[in-house]
Amino acid sequence: MTKGFTLKSFILIVGILLVLALLILTFSNKEKDLSDVDIVEDFYNQYINNQFVDTNLITEDLKVQLDNSDISAVLCSSSFDDIAIEKVETNNDFVEVYLKNLENPINVYTIKQDGESKINNIVCTIPLKDEYIEEQEEEQQEQQEEEQQEQQEITNEIIIPEAAKSLVNLAKNDLAQRLSVDINNIITVRLDDVNFSDTSLGLSKPGEMYAQVITPGYIIVLEVNNKYYRYHTDKSSVVVFVTED
């Protein structure tokens, strides 16, 4: 009788211990299941503090993308200087990351892979232009239009600074090909040294991403047969045809 009782007690105790073990394991697994906000915040803390990415937090597609991109693909900025996380919060289908000195949040998207959430896409939202820069560009544009009218009788090339000569030549070559004219018949009537608010060179399009950094460049106005053509450039080698004025 005693042996039977002891065996039953032993089986009961073992059963209780197994149930407790399963409960502890289940609770432990739930604790390990990070939310999307936790995953994104962990990812950005690693990247900002150690310039390191835990590949377990991102999809293979994003890993390939980041391997072929600079830091602006993650930080929407070209520098680690004075970068810090202010807050990370969920917004319906994505997570918003607010960084110090970045005007708009970064939108981070996650997907489920093998039962785990992983970061799949990082989107830099286009911030509103700095008011001072926007006013400066508007004033330069107005001044350019006014002075273009005064240039109707100009036949001589303006003096081009040495630093801008290669960019002016690129613009002239492009216009010569567009119009099928001799490059010697193209006159530079205006050259403005400007600071664009981002890498779009003042030509941002809705829905497209640009590095939000002040980009020094030029606005070049060329004249052919009393018609004016405008180009925006950076200060290295990017020359963009804007419009016929």
C-alpha cells in the first residue's frame, strides 16, 4: 500500500514538474519574442553606437542593399556626427524612428520570416525645406528671372570662375547636343553659386528619397538665339537640365 502510494506520489510530482517546466519554457519564449519596435530600436542602437548590424534583425534582401549603400541608407544622413535616437514608435504598418537633428522620422518596415519579425525596408521621408534656404532659393530665382530680362542684348560671355568652368562646359556640351548647335554659339549669361537643401539639387519629386544634406552647387543659365536654358549642378560632376526659360 505504501509502495503504491509512493509511486503515485512520485508520478504526480514528476507530472507537476513537467507542467511547470513547460510553463516556464513558454513564458521564456514569449519574453524572447521582441516587438517590432524593440527590434528596430535594437538595430539602430547597434548601428549608431557600434556601426554594426546584427544580420539576425534584417532580411537577406536588406542586407544586400545595405552592403552596397552608404550610411545614409540607414540614417538618412551622411554623417554619424551628433546622431542619437530620440524615440521609436509604431505607426500602423511600420515603425517610426526619430533621430536627433533629423527633421522627419525614418519609416522602417518589418516582415515575418520563420516566425520572427525582421527589418525588410528603410525609407527616408522627405522633410520640409528649411525656411531660410527656401526663401534664399526663391529670392535667387526671382533675381535670376529679373536679370534674364536685362540680358536680352548681351552678346559676351560672363566671366566664369575657375571652379565652375568644368560644370559650365558640361552644361554647354549637353545643350549643344540637345539643340544640335555649335557649342561656340552658346553663351553663359548667368551663374549663381547656391546651396541646395538636399541632393535633389532643388528638383525634388514627391515620393522619391534624397539625402537630406546641404548641397553646394550652381544655377547656370545659357543663351542660344535669344532663348534661355537653365541647368542645376552640384560642385563635382552632376549637371541637370531643368527647363527652357
